[in-house]
Amino acid sequence: MIKFENVIKKYNHQNALDGVNLLVHRGEFISLVGLSGAGKSTLMKLIIGEEQIDGGRILIDDVDISRVKKRDLPYLRRKIGMVFQDIKLLPKRTAFENVAFAMEVCGHRMEKIVKEVPKILDLVGLIHKKDSFPHEMSGGERQRVAIARALSHRPVLLLADEPTGNLDEVNASEVIDLLLKINQLGTTVILATHASDLVNKIKKRVITIEGGKITMEQEKGKYKL
Ligand SMILES: Nc1ncnc2c1ncn2[C@@H]1O[C@H](COP(=O)(O)OP(=O)(O)O)[C@@H](O)[C@H]1O
Ligand SMILES: [Mg+2]
């Protein structure tokens, strides 16, 4: 599904990614681990086309993304959901409205939105919070609303960049469990994190990145740094 061929990304003549080769198959759950500054976010930004590469090639479903026209990028991005450490929900909108708004922006019709949003909130275990505002929810619940919002486009790939970075242990493991569930339902997931305890519990493929290079790949591996 995703192929990185000798990918190089520079910021101010410094290599943030330094010859990355990576193959992600449909349906996989990948933990991308590494210290702060290792290049995890850069790798994800390249996948969604938010940053351009300086060398090599990235193929998504055999399409070279550097050849995708700017006006076609939104279609590519719609196949990809993304969540971040910093959860940006609309503060004056309920959980339901936050997800509904994302669908409205994409031009979905109201009938469809009204039907879909409860299903998605149910999937993330928050149907009982549908009328709650962000300030009435825990950090973990807010992140699950953000995940619901990302899922509203029915992405084939979900990128989660340090989604548990601001959460305590209990909330963090709720979010990880949800990502695993989403993966089981068929969505490919890439989780970027530096939290070793979480990754060791996941027991899926682990890719370690250090100084912009992939230094280790383990099946059901353990993360040590
Ligand atoms: N917009 C930017 N401008 C300049 N340097 C950047 C920018 N974004 C990232 N970098 C640098 O690229 C490297 C990788 O950063 P990043 O991908 O954010 O790492 P991680 O997500 O693993 O913490 C770091 O050295 C960082 O300082
Ligand atoms: Mg990062």
C-alpha cells in the first residue's frame, strides 16, 4: 500500500529523513518508534503530502505522490485519516457536531451525516457522550472523538502521530485499544510514538527510526532505546 524508496527529506540542508526504505502492507498495524526529532512526524507528513521529498520516491497504491497534481491532493488525503498529540476539536461543538462538521466540509449530505455519525461514535465507544462538549470529556475521550472525525471519511489508512502524548496511562491505553480495534476492522494503522511501554503491549510490527534512518524492524518486536 505504501512504499518508500530511498526517501530523503531535508530541512535547511539537514536530512530529517536520510534514505528511508519502507513497505507497508494493507491491513498492517505499524508502530513507528524513535526519540523526539528522529523523523517520525516528517515521515507521516510526506505520506499525506503535507511536505515534499528531496530525493527518492513514495508510492501509495502504486501512485507516485510527488506526481499527484495539487488539485488532486485532497482526494489522496481523504483516503488517509490523521490524528495528532494536540487534539484540535471545535470547543463550542458537541462530539456529534465535531464529527458531523468534518463530513459537512467534505460535502456529504445531511441525511447521510445523521445516519453515519452515531455509527462512528458507537465504534469509538462514545455514543453516550454525543451531546457533550470537549470540556466535558476526558483527554482520552477527546482523542477518541478526534479519531471518530478522522474515520468519518472512511480512510483506508489511519496515521496517529503521538496520539497518547498528552494522556495519562489509562486514557492512553484506551486510545491504543481503539486503534487496534480499528485495525482489526480493516484499516491500516501507523502509530508514531516514543512510549516504549505502550508499544511493547501492542505486539505488532515495530519500526525504529533514529536520526532519520530506519535502524530496526521487528515483527511483534520489543522497543528498546
Ligand atoms: N518545519 C521544519 N523546519 C526545520 N526543521 C524541521 C522541521 N520539521 C522537522 N524538522 C527537523 O527534522 C527532524 C525530524 O523531526 P520530526 O519528524 O518532527 O521528528 P519526530 O516526529 O520524530 O520528533 C528534527 O531534527 C527536526 O528538528
Ligand atoms: Mg513528531
